[in-house]
Amino acid sequence: MDSLDREILAILRRDSRTPYTEIADAVGTSEGTVRNRVERLVEEGIIERFTVATRTGNVKAMIEVGVAVDVDTTAVSERMAEWSEVDFVWQVSGEEDIVVVVDTTDTGALNDLITKARELDEVVSTKTRLILAEKLG
């Protein structure tokens, strides 16, 4: 990956629907070069997916999950990633083992999701943080 790839990725991180012609103008290359590089980045797994960020008025939160010492956090993370309200699941270092970023319709739905996490045998603790504001980086 070179500096041109990084420039293209920076634009796509802000808006994955940016037309290739607009990206090409911004980085000083052709549309075909941008298209080829994006296709290669997808094939190589550097771009994992294109996604949509929403501002629906829903309740967004991070559920920090602690699991037992002998637990395979990858397996727990994969199971949680299948829940429809989940945007991201991160395996992290520190006091907690997993952070689940969720987008729920209301606080009742958030509470149901927290309960669902706590009911997993591997989970020993949860902490929840509401996301109050979100800015693009």
C-alpha cells in the first residue's frame, strides 16, 4: 500500500459513495487508476466492507464486555457480530475484553441487548456507555 492508496482510503472513510471521478480529481490521477486500486484493496482485504453511518435518532451505545479467562473471545465476538443491532465488535486490551457498538431503536431495546449479552455463559461483566455525539475523523 502506498501514499496514493492511503489518500483514496481517507476519502472513502469519510464517504464510501464518493464517485471515483471525484476521488481521482482530489488525488490527481485518473478514474481508472482509482477504480483499479479500490478493486485491488478489496481483493487484498484491506477494504473489508463499504458501510452506511446513520443518524436515525436511535440510541447508540458501546457495551463493554468482560469474559472468563478461559474463553475464546473470537468465538464470542463472532456470535455477537451476528446480532442485527450491532455495528461493530472489537476485541480490546484492558479491563474489558470485547466492545460491542450498537444502534438500537430506544433504551428498552438497548436494555434487551445488554440482557442478551449478560445471558451468554462466557460473559462475566458488562459496562454500557451511551454515545452522545459522533464526528467523522
